[in-house]
Amino acid sequence: MNETAKLFYDIGEPFAAGLFEEADRGYFYRYSLAYARYFEHLSPAKYEGESLYPCGNKFFSDCAMVPCFARTYKLDLDKMSRKSEKAREIIDKFCAESKSPKLWIHSTPNYKRIVREGLDSYRERVEKQCDDDFREGLLALLDGMKNYIDRSVSYLREVGAPAELINALEKVPFAPAETYYEGLVAWNMIAYFDGMDNLGCLDDGLIHLYRGEDMTDVIGRLFDNINEVGNWSCTVGPNYNEITSQALRAIRGRRRPMLELMVTDDLSDELWNLAIENLRSGCSNPSFYNIRKIQKMLKEHFPRMTDEELDLFCGCGCTETTLQGLTRAGGTDGDIPLTTVFREYMLEMLPRAVSFDEFYDGFCREAEDKINQHIDKVCGWYIYLSEYVPSPMRTLFTDDCIDKGKDFNAGGARYTWTMSSESGLINVIDSLLAVRELVYRKKQFSAEEFITLLDNEDEAFFMMLKTCPCFGRDDPDADDLAADLAGRLFTVFRKRPPYKFIDAFTLTEHQFNRYGYVAENLGPTPDGRRFGDPTCDSVAAIRGKAIYGPTAMLKSAAKLPQHLVDGITVINLTLQKSFSAEVLRSLVESYFKLGGVQVQVTCTDAGELMDALEHPEKHEDLIVRVGGYSEYFNNLSDVLKKAVIERNIHEV
């Protein structure tokens, strides 16, 4: 063993040790060996009587360098320094040579295939590869995973764990699961090896094992695991079955995963009622997805996709589009701050534009140029990752990486697409409407006067801004401009041809928590946003402007060309808990018929939110939908709490 690897082993850093154990090999082999050594040295997770193993955060170590399956690895340099300054120097040099952009790469393992075939069958496919680094790297990774499971089984015997759990782990996930419970045990272990990013298409992937058992409590434990780890989502439908019902029952009262219910005309009254009662309970789960619209959209963009593949859609991470086990999708590949682009353009060009059409067309060209610059940058990031930062675990878990003999980050997956976001689309729409109304149509202000009053946050002026047309009120004039702008910007992504191993460039209209920090130092905008206020949190009307109710807001949103947004167009709908189940179902179904793609619901009232602000200890279980994800209200920043409180809360 070389001195560098020994140094890292001696200070308890097996991932780093594996990375330097054979430093003359290629990056794929080195990272695979790092993963393998990490699992070989990882202590079995503490067992405390749960129905699954491992559980909670007990699987993960406190090493300074650990696997991070969305970014290959995670590094705490301060922690490394406390262990050894020499080790930090080595890692610093390595990172300088192979530093990657901080991109979140969401993906979903092919749970369905692994549960059916077992990882031993994956080993057989790996052994057929001729590239030494690729073959030997994945074999080492599989050995490391098996080592961890074998040691865990021995530990579980020592502590007297149930025989059913021990027997399951002696088999899965390396052999095929033969019972529903074994399938859940395998699903849980795969999720942990992959980093608990996403749980994929749970009901479709396990129904072949179902024999009438009620595993609601076990599914609830699986859901608790992803919640406690702090990760993301799970999909049920459109192939509904008894496991769909169990998953909907299991999510009651839980923050995560964000359960995504695929809605078709075949969704039964029973499943609708389960979903609606969950929402009324305040857990903000599930969200609703117009799966047939999504499948049609993807088929138009990717004609080679089969119907079987399209049924594997899941909104990974917050809601980024993936096909379970088939895709390498961005999540999210940077952000295009449209509100910032608009404000900078307005300050320079509004005084020069003779007409609104001139001002508007100029802004569209500016925004299109910024989007193309962003896409160029993303291309550079992806090429860099393909050369320097492989992803061995996701290479193993994603079709067709093994059969191609290619890394997940280098075109190995069946489909590879980027996924960028745009912040502030609705703010820009309302800003354009205000400029058109006050500067060009009514000519109440010159461009210079308009900008001065805006920057001074003149109270009378801001009151006037509130009277301008805006998006979200089913106003045809406003919605036509919104649809035109969105169409021009969304189409930029569709116009970009494939690049090397990147099949397509896609867009997501979910705002995550960006709408808070992207605007921290942004000046006021004509939509009525003041300095530092958040931008829009979805494609709903700007907070406080949905005064004509949810029907008008949803009709406006449906006029946006959502079929061009492969990464899902998110809309926040906030309701009183006394809402009518029939009305909510009608709203969702009508919105989907009009072309809407997704609806996520928060059930609360202004009094509850204000009390949670003043007495957080009384509302530790209050869950709200944010910008594509669900979160405990108490976990939000003050800015995001304020944004949630300012939403219109509808009575239906």
C-alpha cells in the first residue's frame, strides 16, 4: 500500500484512501475503489427494532470525505484539516486537478429491474466488459456493497433482529426478491446505496410480488427513512394497484417523500378520496401529475421512447423529469435569473424604446441570448464531468451503462438531458404588463419617471402598480402576453440540437428555494416586488394577486405552453382545510384538461401560519409546499416563511 493511501486509512478516511490506493489508474476505477473501500469500512448501522434495515441517518458515517451520489463525493475540508493537515493538502491538490461544478444530478435506480433480477445478474453483465478500469471498478464496487451487507447480517444476528429481516438480507438485493417484504427490504437497501435521492415508481415495481399482504407500516418506515435523511420523492401510478393505496395511506402525516400521484381518467374514487383526505390532514401529500400530458410531451421530444419507458416517469428530486433507471437528468443545472435579466434590461433600454413592441422584442432577444449562454456553460460542465468525475454507483444502477461500458456521466445512460431552471417568469410577465400599461398605453409616466418612482419605492406609485393587469386572473390580454413570452423562452431549449452525448436540453419551472436567495440584492421590479423580496414560487399568480380565486389562476397557468417544459411546470395551490373534496377534484381535472401538468396543494389558514411564526414550538409538524418540494414550516428561512404567508389562501 502506498503512503498516501495509508495516511488516509490511518486517519479513518477510507473513501479518500481508496481514491489514492491505485493513483495511476483512470478516474472511473479510482472512484469505484473509493466507494468500495468506504462500504468495506462502514460500520453496520445500529438496529433499533425497525421493520427495515438500515434506517434513518444511521447508515452514513461522519468521515470528511464520503460518497455523495448526486455529486460523486462530498468533502468537508475543515474536518479533514482537523484530522491531518497533510491529508488536506493532498485533497486540495486533487480537487484543484479534478474539481467539478456543483451540480445536483438527480437520478432514480432501476429498482424494478434490480428487485426482479438481483445484483448478481448485474455482476454477470459487468464481467463481460473488456475495459479493465470499467470492469474491475464495478466489480470492486459490487464486492464492497456485498461486504457491507454480509457484515450487517452478522450484526443483526448478534442483536437478535427478526429472522424475516435477516433472511431477506441474506438474499436481496443480490438475488431476486421472492416476497413483497423482501422487495421492500431490497428497495430500501438500494435507496441507501444510491444515497436516498428518490424512491422511484414504488407500486409498479413491487406489484409482481404482492399476494394480498398489507405492508402500509413497512412502506411508512421506508418513507420515514427518506424523510429523516432529508431527501426527496416517490411516484405512484399510473398503473394503479393495491400498493398505490398502501402508499397513499402510508404518507399520511409525513413530510417526505413528496409523493407524486400520476392522474389518469382511470384514477378511482377510492384513490382520489385517499389523496384528498391526506391533503386535508395537512401533510401536503400527494401532488397531482397529468401523466398522459407528460408522456405525450416526452414522446414528442423523444420519439424513440417506448410506452413501457414512458410508464417509468418519475419526478426525481423536487420534480425533475426522469425515467426510472434509464436517465441521467440534471437536477438542476444552474438557474437563469429572469427577473435580474429584466431589471438590468429595463434600466438600460426602457428610456430608449419608442414603443412597447420594441421594448418587448428587445427583452425577448436579450433573455434568449442569456439562455443560450447558460446552455453553453452547461455543455462545458457536462463534458468536464464526463472526463474527470465519474459516477460509479449510478453507472451500476442505470440502464444501459453496463452494456455500453460507459460511465453514467459520459453518455452511458439510455437518455441524457440537461435540466435548467428559470427564476421569476411570473414577475417578468407582470412587470411587462405594468410597463405596457403605465408607460405606453396610458402614458402616465415617462420611462425615466417610471424607473425613478420604482427605485424610490414610492408608495403612491406602488399602489398604482397594483391596479395594472396581471397574470393569474384569467385576463385574456394579460395571458396572451404571458403565453407569447413563455413560448419564446421555452422554445430556446427545444431549438438546441443534441451535443455529443447530451440528447436534449430541457427546462424545469420549479423554483425550489431559489426564489428567496436569487432576489436578496435585486432592486424593485414593476410587478410590485420591492428590494430584496422573493420572486415567484411557481407559475401561480404572484402572492396576493390571485384575487379572483383558484379557477381564474389555474386557467391563466394552463395558457402557458407547458408542453415545452420537459422538467415539469409546478403550480402552488393553497387551500383552507375546509375545502370541498368535490371542488378540488374538479379543479385538478379541469386544469389538466386545459393542458396543466402538475398541482401541489398546501392546506392551512392564515391564523395557523401566523401562530407558527410566533410560536414555532406549537407547530413542529406544520408542512407546506414550497417551490416544488414539501417542508416543515419551521425549517424555512424567514424570507420563505413570509412568502408562504403572503400567498392567497382559497376557500373552495
